[in-house]
Amino acid sequence: MISIHLGRAREGLDGDWRFRQEDGEPGEALGYPDPDLDTSSWSVMRLPTNWYLTEVGDFFGSIWFRREFRVPPGFRGQRLFLRFGAVDYLADVWLNGTYLGSHEGMFNPFEFDVTDLLDLGGTNVVAVKDGAPRDDTEYVQVDVSENPLSVPYRTHQAVAISQIKGHMIDAMHRPGAQTSFRSDGNTGGIWDSVELIARPAVYVDHVKVFTRIGIKKDWLGDGLAKPDGTAIVAVDVTVHNTTDRVVETDLGLTVAPRSFEGQEPCERTRHVALQPGRSVHKVVLTVPDARLWWTWDRGRPDLYTATVTAGEDSIEQLFGIKEVVHDDETGQWFLNGERLFLRGMRYISSQWMSEANEQMWAEDLAKMLDMQVNSIRIGSHVEKDGFYTMCDEMGFLVWQVFPLHYCVSDADDLIERASDMIRDMGEMLCNHASIGMWSVFKEPEVYLLPDTPNNYHRLCPILKETLGTVDPVRWIHLGDYREGVYNLMIGYCWDGDTHLDEVDIPPNIVEFGAGSIPVRETLETFIPPDRLWPPDWDTWEYHGFFYNLAFNFAKIEMKDTLDEFIDDYQAYEALVVKEQIEYLRQRKWAPVASMYLYYWSDPCPIMGSGLFDYYRRPYRVYEAMKAVYGRVLISLERDVKPYIIGREKAYERGATLSGRVWVTNDHREAIEGAEVSWRIARADTDEAVREHLLVVTVPADTSQVVDRISWAIPAAARPGAYRVTMQALASDGQMLSTNHTDVTVR
């Protein structure tokens, strides 16, 4: 059970803690939990943090932490709990020499009732053994291709990972990348706050807020069921009666506007008799004239505060009134009854979650808003709670993936442990208005070894059932490459010469994109000078270059200098990502319903797939993507087969350059009187060889062909670079979209 702690009286225990690495003999045998132990010779670490970011570095094993504290006088007479926001990965906790218990996890908070163990007038000592060992799975070489990489730096795959850490233990873009060292970059540590929490003897432990838009049949009219302007707020209230007697009291629910004014609070009271222990009670309240939560591009992300009381205790929860529906037949998404196209982004703030903070999220989300992203996919990890609150407030719809990436064991033991953790994830996040849908596993069937764990059929259904007990409303997805959910990364995980016209595109593309090399300034922070240029390929591979993908899929050419190589690879990434976006958005609703770039920023110092590197320096692809990710897009689909993107578009003199001009409109309103134009001109002189202008009405929420281009290239045409420039203007002259396609005449 995840207990609500926000708004409670608390004593923060963040700050300087004494620590010692366990080396050989267990700390228990050395008396490390003993409150009288002299720790003056121990080192000091400022918590919360991931120890990788400290002098400890990339250590695998156990570290002991200790600190002293006193109980505030105002806490007396209440139930007191020692709470840990997050400890990665195995925590054993002692208070004043008494063992409190253990916890496994990477992201989920936990706490202990320490009321009867505290010295209220003296000094208390908490000791934590944090174990973050290297997973005991075997890593097996799967790359036998011709390349200069030595064996340890070739692609390896885990046989069956036993730790439930998702991206933080095994993914492409992390320390070690896909080499035999792919679990490097340990995320161990007490990385979120430690607090002493005070609650009354009878308190609200947890609430789950469910909302439904009011529907009523029009009996006297057309007989159809229609929204009636109300909303039903149904709250599951978990109350903990820590006394040894039955307590009669009132449960209260007040719903009041949080992000807007002009609406009176609504109240509801229910009398209950609370048996000792925990009990769950339903409280239902109807909100008249309900204001709905929308993504920022469809309306206002209006929010309410639910205040829940049990006797003298009171807690608050932020929530929004909304309904997200997934059409299983078409794969399309509906928000509050309206079909919604998701222009998405994969996001991970950092490999080491203690680095994430409000300033980072605010800057990242502001840039996403500027490029008109409306949905974010978190996978496979869990961000800090503040990130989701910011998404609630800004109007981003979040697709949350449980921390399983690939190659985990399908043993009964792992299924049990993962089920407990996914239940925690649901309880942590279910009240956030931004949460729209779940996935229980990132890629359960991506496996290159012959004896594949049966995760899709064993693990995933049980995780879905478990999460469904917490959240029976939202859509729960089993894993990528199933249920109309797919990854499509041309020039990276897919061959750069893929014939797109032969690919059966599914509705939901949860990873598109490509890879590249960050700027020299960033490369020099993690690659030693003697291995930077000419490249030491083993070192580059460790840091995410992916030799086979670069030279065999993207087909990047080697250059004479590092700067030329960076420029060439970044130029390719920018072009192929731009053209992936154009191709997918031209297929809006036919069948594409969502698309998510992999990903926003590199989570560690690495050569990655982000729009930004780890230091938030942009790759060239950032500006290229920003230009084609707005709510209105004009784009060209050339008349060629096979349809290959990201490459030079060459035409011989005497051939015809032709294609369809598309306008994609993600607005809920039609665009009346739009002025659409295109122009073909020489790149060096801007001399036009063909142009056309027309006025059209672009229907709401569509993608359609509005014109065709055609240029019969004369035999006497000057060879060289030409640019097809397209633009769409609103009737008032406002630029809706401008775009271009470069071609070469030979």
C-alpha cells in the first residue's frame, strides 16, 4: 500500500549521512546497525543522490548509511512513520538497533510505523543497508558480423535479468550500451527524500479518484445518450484505524476548483464505523457544470482538488475530470469523446533520477510545448511525482510504461515481485490527470537468443490483471509489437533503405527516430582524447555509437575529420527523422493514431537518439523536427517506388519530378480559406522553375492531399540542387506551416 504523505507534518532527514561500502564481511556482523557504533571514521554523503554521481562512482554491492535525528516536540501523541521516497535497489532498515524490515524496488516509496521504537526525548539512529548488486544474469554475444569491435564490445544480450529496473539496468542508451558491459552505470542509492511523517491515530491512508462524464438519454428528443454537463467523482478511501476499538466517524469529500475560479465547492459526507486496521469505503459526489481536463491543444487542462476527511484527519489530492478511450479495432484515442491524434515524445529525465528536478522538467516541457508535443511516453522507468504534476497542469497526456525493458526472467518469483511493484506504480500515479494509458512491459518479445523467456504469455497478463485491480478504467497494454503498437526507426534499428511503401504501418508508433553523434564539446566529456579521433571503436561502442547501425543501416560514410563526421551523421539524422514524421502524419487515421519520438534527451553522457544530449545541447534534428511537428503540416509525398527516405532525391534530366502535396490539420476546427502554395527553384540562385498557388478549406482533424506538383525536367535544365518549398497560410496571412524537400538534378 502506497500511503499518502503530501500535506502531512514531517521532519526531513535529507542532508549529510555517514556511509561505508561493504567489503567482504557483512555489515551486520560488524555491528553497523548498532546505535552506539562510532561512525566518525565513515565518509559523508549528501542525500538524496545516486551514488554513481559521488566519489563512490560505478560501484556494485552494498553501502551502509547512518544518521541521527530527534523527534520534533509537536509529533508527540501521533503515529510516526519513517518514509523512504525511493531506494535503489534492496533496502534493509534499522532504527535504534531494531530491524524494521526490507524493501525491493527502484522507484516505489515505502515506510515503517516506528511510533513505539522512537526515543521522543533523545537521539535516534537510523541505519540503512542499500544493496545494488550487478544482476547475476549471463550476457551472451549475439553479434557475429564483420566489424572491428573486439568481442566484449560486440552486441550482447542478457539471458534473464532478475532485477526489476527497466531502462536503469538494460537498454540501448545507457552506460555500456549493448556491449557485455551493458549493466554499467549503477543507479543504486537513496535517491529520493527520507522523512519522519506524523499522522493521527485514525487517518486517511490512500485515495483513488475515478471520474466519469455524466451521460443522460434524451428521452423526449432523438433518444440518444448525451453528456449532460455533470461529472461523477467516485473515490475509494482507505482509512487506517490504528486503535484497538471500533471508531464511528464521518468521511467527507469536498471537490473544489484548483486551476480556475467561479465554481462553488461540492461536498459529500458519509458516516462509517471503522474496525481496527485498514478498510476501504466508496464516496461518490456529482459535480454540476463540470470542467474537463484536456490536453493543452484541445482545451484547458482544468484541475480540481479533492479534500478527503476522516474525523479530524484531512488530505488533499489533485485530479482532473476526463475519460480516455482506446478503440481496440482502429487503435485510435478519444479524449472526452473527441478523437485525438497524439504527437508524442519518449522521455527520461536522467539515468540517475536524483538529478531530476522542477527546473529540468519546466525547461524540457516548455520546449515540448513550443514544438507542439501533446503526449509523453515514460518507459521503462518511473519519474518523480512532481513531473506528473507538471504534466497535469500543462496538459500533456502521459503513456506510462512499467520498468521492464527486455530480457527479464519469466520465473514465478519475478512475476510475484513485479506484480507487487506494478501495484505500487498504479497507486502512486492513478490520480494524476495526465496519466492516460499504461504498458506493463516495454518490449517483452525482443530477444536474440534461441531459448526465449515466455514473458508475453506468462508475465504480461498477470501484470495487466494486477494493475487492473488498482486502475480498472485506463487501457492497459501488454507490450510493444503487439495490439497495434510498434517501433519504426528508419536508419537505426531499421535499414535506412527500407521500402516504406511495403511496410504495413500500425496505428500506434511508440518509437520512431534515428541516432547520431553529439557535438564535439559533449563527446570530449566522456571519450578520452587518445580514443576520440581516429575513433577507438570499442570505446565508441561502449558509449552508444552502434557501429553496425551507423555503417550498415544508416550507411554513414567515414570522413577525414571528427567535425565532418559529426556534421554528416547529424545531417542524416535530421533528414530521416523529418521524413519519418512527414510519412506518418500523411497517414493520420489511415491508420496512424499516435507517434512518439525516441527520445527527448540522452539520459547519460552517450551518443544517443535524443533531440538533446545529456547536457541539453541540441542535435541538429531538434530544429528539423520542430519545423514539422506543429498542429498543421504541409508536406510532399513524391511519386516514387520504392519509397525510401533520408537519402538524396536525384532525378535525371528528362525525368519528371511529381508528387502529392499534403496538409495535415490536427485542430478540432476546419481551416477555411487556407492559401497553399509550392515552388520549385534552384538552390543557388532561387530562380523558380515551377510554382502554384490555390485556396482551399482543410477539414478539421484530417490529413489530405490538396494539390499535386509536377515538373518535367528539361533536357537543358542546369544540373545541381533544387528546393521544393511549400507553405500554408491562414486567411489572415498567418503562417500555418512551411516546409521543403531538396532534390538533385543530374
